Amino acid sequence: MSPGGTENIAHHRSARRIDGALTIDLEDWRCALDPDPKADYRSRPKPSEEFLRTSTKTLLSELDKLDAKATFFVLGEVALAVPEVVKDVSRAGHEVASHSPVHLPPRMIPRDAFADLLRRDVCVLEEITGDKPIGFRAPYFALRRDEGWLLKILSELDFQYDSTVVPTWTPYWGIPSAPKHAYFPDFSDIAKGVDGGPLLEFPVTVWPSWRMLPGLPIGGGFYMRAWPRPLLGSFMRRNVRKGLPLVIYIHPGNLESKKERVVAPSMRDRLSQYAGAGRGLSSFRYLLDNFRFGTIREAFSSELDQLKTRA
């Protein structure tokens, strides 16, 4: 990689030709509502086991129909509540990675406690699947450019990659100046790439707009429902043609057409949970019909191999 991490890491696709990685944040949408700034990580609402079993069954069925694979970022409290669901995901050939111990921005948990809880989650996921997780994504994509402490904890726990950075601006998250391709993040400023390091960053897909302007968010979730499908497909195909493997995300709740109404939802919750809810499942099927998806390990196998070579 060139100085500053401004060029793509060389991409040599695996034998199973794919357009990129599909990622699924395995969580209960009720636990992912806008958090109270004073929320205590020790008293978070518990996920619904029934919802997790039913929604994961739907996801696995849809993926199996088109032989698509995905990386499931599993919330720690989900793994503890329904280990058999996580085992089903692994048995179906999908990658299991970590989505943090509880659904809160990591900065809302004391760092020592976060490291201890994440270490426990790694052991739990490895016990369930027989494979130690190597990937991580923070809830809410909550990672600021000055929060390299989180990546440092990940590297100390032998994670090989993070996929939290969204290289554009939204009212809720994003690092607009971050690279739009796989890179080694500078722990002192996550928006910058360096020549090497202990951890790779695989940013969520955005439309690579003109020059230095922030890209358009197209990576999944609400945007999967909001963009007209032909336009969304065009944006994604442009990334693929430019040699930028897709990193698309969805949540189980994105496929629910009818959800119970929460009291006084925030604007974020109105958009992310309810706007265009009836289009969620059909939009997901559109993506599976039009693109070939694999796990992050598959889509970025050469990058991860380079990381092992550097070790």
C-alpha cells in the first residue's frame, strides 16, 4: 500500500466469484433503538428469543435460495440468549463475527469493562461455532476518528478486521474523510490509512462521489429501502466495476414489514425502523438476485492473507 493508505489494497478474487460481502448485524431491533445517553450497559433491555429465532430462520432461508453467504455480526447478549441460533448460522456456512457485548456505542461502556466483556464474547462465540471470530462491528456504526482505543483493544484480542467505518456523513454516524476501500487504520486518527498494522478496516459501501465530496450512503438498512432499486443497483454496480468489493449491511428488523410502535420514537428510529418498512424483504431479495455475495473472509481473502503474512 502506498504512503497514507490512499490506494486500494490489491484485490485478487477467490475462485468463487463474488461482488462483495453481505453483513448482517444479528440483534433485536428493540434493543437497537436510540439509546438514552445515560443508559447503563448493565441494565439493557433483553432481546426477544422468539424474534431472533424467527428472523434468523427467514434470513437463512433467503440466503440459501440463492447460495449466498454472509458475515453475521452477533451481539454478545444474543449469543448468550440463543446459542442454538448462532450455531445454525455457522452450520449453514456463514461467518460469525462480533457485534459488541451489548447494543450501545462502545464509548458508553468503561473501557476496562468493555475489554473484559468482549473477551468473554470471543470465548462464547468460539465455543458455539468452534471458530474464533476475527471480525468486529460496533453498534450504531459508532466509531469516531479519535477512538483508536477501540481498535487497539480489538488488536490485543487478536481480531483481524473491523467493519464499522462509514466513509460519508449522516446526522448519526460517519467519517467522511476516511478511505472508501480496505485499509490499515491509523489508531491515532482512524480517518487516515497507514502502510501496515495489526488490523484491517473494511468500510461500509458508499457511492464514491466526485473528488473529495462525501459519498452517498447506499450500504444497506434504511438506504436499501429508501433508494429506488434501479438507482441503488446502478450505484452498487459502479463500485464493483471500479474494483471496490461491496460491504452491505442489513439488520433482521429491516425485513419486518409490521412492527409494534414504540412510544415517542426519535427521528432516527422513525427512519431506521419504520420508513419504507414494507419494502424491506423485497429490497433484500433484489440485492440477492442482482449481486453475488459472500462473507467478509471470502470477499477480502487476499487482504486478510496479507495481514497474516505481515504477522
